[in-house]
Amino acid sequence: RARLRQFPSLVNCCTIDWFNQWPPEALQSVASSFFQDIPDPEATPEVIEGMIQMCVEIHQSVAQKCKVYLAELGRHNYVTPKSYLELLSIFTTLIGKKKQELKVAKTRMKSGLDKLLRTAEDVAKMQEELELARPLLAEAAKDTLVTMEQIEVDTAVAEETRNDVQAEEMKAKVKAQTAQAIADDAQKDLAEALPALDAALASLRNLNKNDVTENNTNSLTVQMSKQKRLAYKIQFKLEVVKYAKEHGNRAAERHFGPPPTEKMIREWRKQEDQLTKLGKNKHNLRKPTAKWSELEVEVKEWITSHRQNGISVSTKMIINEAKRIAVEKGIQDFTGSPSWCYRFMKRSGFSMRTKTRIAQKMPKEYESKILAFHKFVIDARKKNNFEISQIGNMDEVPLTFDVPSNRTVDSKGAKSITIKTSGHEKTHYTVVLSCCADGTKLPPMLIFKRKTLPKEKIPRGVVVHIHDKGWMDENGMRLWIDKVWSKRPGGLLKKSSLLVLDQFRAHITETTKKNFKKVKTQIAVIPGGLTSQLQPLDVAINKPFKVLMREEWNTWMAAGNHDLTPTGRIKRPTITQVCEWVKRSWDSVKEDIVVKSFKKCGISNALDGTEDDVIFETSEEESVDNACEDLSILISDSSEEEEFLGFE
């Protein structure tokens, strides 16, 4: 008792060993309870019973070893029921972890097997597709070889053309030198004539009434002598040329005439070598005969045959036919230049025949309306900062199934000029063209006069619509916005855009305006009567498009072998053919023409004013007129008849 008082911790920190060992039945019962609580053991009762006996054996063997440990080393190691419970807890935890690991491994293996099976199926499908694609690949390889051969042929033709251009360039240099020599000669004659002019002025100042009376008496005789046309022999021409080489052309004109005039003397000097080789008593220098007379005879017969059948003939068709005949006859040096065509027509008695047309009348105060339109466009661009690619123009172009030209090659003096058609030159349809200021050309839309959609095949890149009158309406505008305008580059992103339109009724209805607002498009309406000045399509694009359409129709008519009606008339072109003509013609319009037309109308010019002079430059349309002078406007645009409604 005295010791416990001295060391109280012996009482506070110690406890009496009340633990008793559990019998084997208790150990088995506790273990059985633990194993029953394990979810989804996935084991037979025999296996579970074996695990229970194993746990009991482990606990009892450890207790026996603790006694041996105490006897040998004299140290205690206690094995209590708590230790047995911890053993069971650890065992069940390990079983759960192992089951989870096995489950994960099983899932991974199953997923891997599924992927391997799917991969095997995909590989089998790809092998089948590869086998099916082998013929297509072989055909594509053949097409590539054909294309390469065509490129080689085109390269040879381009090289030949380059050589021809170089030869023409050399001729131009020679002509330039000749012109410079003539200019020097004229300057020399001018220097000689100035003293005579001064003397004449002095005489004029000293002229009196008697001198005028005397000159009037001989005026009729002098006038009649000048009007007489003379024939000059070769010998006289050579004398004039010799004098002109020594003293100048104008001095020779004063010495021997006039006539001969200075122009006649200049021509004689060019022909000096040929005049020297001819007889002295001849009066003129006959021009040589045609170099390819047989070819020209066949071309003339071809033109006569086409004109008798009423088929329009253009100068381009003449050149193409002449080249074809030259290839058949093996003529190597025939180029078929426009100058040859001009000389051939002159020799054969052909000329271009055409009808006249009336120009559009500009409205009153049109300059102020143009300035107002330009101001509206500039303000809208500054406010919304439109991209150039988001500034567009749309216009309806009325066309007919037959597009005969108003001009054709025919005999001079012919009073009746007929052109053969299929009889559908008044059966019209509408082509809706649209483009952007950066040169982008949007797919064309064709509106046919019918009640049901055509069953014929429509080429890709062409939109077809129907209307009772073959014209644009609100439904057509909605279709065009959905199928064409919304599909432009940037349309799917609904970028802010500006669209230039004329005052056609369907363009400015409330429904159409709402549809444009949905796609974030602001419209600029052109004042009435000013589309020829402010609409890019009318300024420089529609005309080359119509020219190309007429060439397509001329090629179709000249080809022959047309389907006939029961009465023997030529059937009109099919809708498929018309769609292909429109697509090819629209694709052939150059992008730079589109870009320049917007600048010419003052729509896409730089906002800093650096490109304002483009408005006053020569338009692309004029250059197209010069290149295609034997073609004229197809049908006048009727979308300009309404009054100006303002800008939207």
C-alpha cells in the first residue's frame, strides 16, 4: 500500500487482465458472421468454410507461439479477441480490394476485346471498299495521263502562239520605224513650208480688190481641174518618189500637184520596190491574189449554206471554220487572224449586218440622285464596317430559249436578212445573277415559266425555281436568300452585309425586308432609271454573260442533228442544256471584271478616296464591246420602270 501511494501511476495506468480466450466455436461463429457480411462473395459454402477454419487456425497458432515466446525470451505478447477481430477485418478488406482489382481487369479485358472485334470489322469493310475503289483509281490514273497529254498539246499551241506574237511584235517595230521616218519627213516639209507661209501672209496683207476680181474669174476652172481624177503611170510615180526622197513629201506635192497629194506620195514611197520591178507604162499596182484561195472558196460556200438556212454567222465562227478546213487540208502556215477574216470578207463581198437600238434615257436630276446613292453607301460602310466580300449585287436577267444575234455575215446589198431558230425566241425564262465586290460569283438561279418543277437532270451549282410567269416574286426572293445569298462565303456565320438591288417590286416588299434582316443584310435600292450607272451587273457583267450565252446557242444551232417535232420544226433546247449554258457562261465571266464593275459604280472603292478616279475611267464594258463588236445586247432590262422609292 505504501508503494502504491508513492507510485500512483501503477493504479491509474494499469488494469487487471480480465480477458479470457475464446473457444474455437466462438471463433468460428464470429468468422462466419464476418464472411456473411461480405457482398457477392462469389464462392461455394465449402470454400467459405475453409476460410473460417483458416482464420481460427491462424488465431490459435499465434496464441501458442506467444506462449513459446514467453517461455524462451520471458517477454509477453498478448493475443486478445480484438486481435482476432482485426484479423477478420483486414482479411475482408483485402478480399474487397482484390475483387475490385479483378473487376477492373475484367472490364479492361472486355473493352479491349470489343475494340479488337470492331477493328477487325472495320478493316474488313475497308478492304471491301478498297477492292471496289481499285477500278476507279485505275480510271483516274488513265484520266490523269490523258490530261497530261492534253497539257503537252496545249503547251505546244501556246509556244506557237508566243512565236506568232513575237513575229507580230517585230512587224510592229518595223511599222513604228516607218512612222517615225514619215514624221521626220513631215517635220522637214514643215520647216520648208514655214517661209512660204510667212510670204503668203505678207501677200495676203497687201492684197487689193483688183487681185480678188482677177482670181474669181479663174476659180471655176481651177476647181474643175482639181476634181478630175487622174491615172498616173509607173514612170511618173517613180519620178515623184525620187523627188520626194531628195526634198520631202510636201515639197513633191507642191512641185507635181496637187494632185498627187502628200498621202498618195507616201503610199508610192512604200511601194517603190514593187514599182521598180513593173513596166514603166502601167498605171497601177494590182494587189496579189488570196494566198489560200481553195480554203476561202470552201469558207464562202459554208457561209452561203448557213445563211440560206437562216443560221447566224459571226466572225468568230468564220475563223473557227477556216481553221478546221486548214487542218483538213494540211495547211500549216494558216493562223486565222482577225485581219485575214476582214480581208476575206472584203474580197468575198461579205459585211456585218445589224439592227439599230435606242439608248436608255436618263431621268431628270440624275446626277443628284447618283450622289445621294453614293453617300448612302459610304455612310453605311463607315457605320457597319462591311468586308469587301460581304458587299453584293443581285439582278434578274430575262433570257429566251432561242438567243439569235441581230448581226450576221451576209452578202453586201442583201435586202432580206433571215436567221434560223427553233421558233422559241419569245419563250422566256429568268436568270438571277449575283456576285460580291471581291470577285466572288454566287450560283445562278433560273426561274422557268411552268407550274411543276422539271424532271430533267439539273447540273450541280444551279438553283431552279418555277413561276406562272417565269419571273421573280416574294417566294423566289425567299428561295434565293436561303439557297444562294445565305450560302455565300461568310453567310453561314451571318456576317453583316450590304446588298445592292434595283427597284423591282419583289425586292422591296416588307416580307423580303424581314428575310434580309434575319440574315443581317442591309439593302441599298438604286434610284429608278439609274441601273445603267449604279448596278455593277448592268454596267459591265450582264453584257459579256449574254454574249457568252449567245455563243453557246450559236454553237448548238450550227452543230445540227437537232430533235424535230412531228411537223418538222426544231425542238427548243432542253432545260438541262439551258442550265449548262448558263453555268458555263457565268463561270467564264472573269473575276476582275466583277471587281472593276463594283468600283466603276462607286460601291466598293476605298473609303479614303484613293480609288475615286476609277469611276471616271474607261469601263470594262467598253473593252468587251471592242472585243465582241459583232454581238449586241440580247434583251433590255425591264426592272427599271418604277419610280424611285428611296434607300432601305
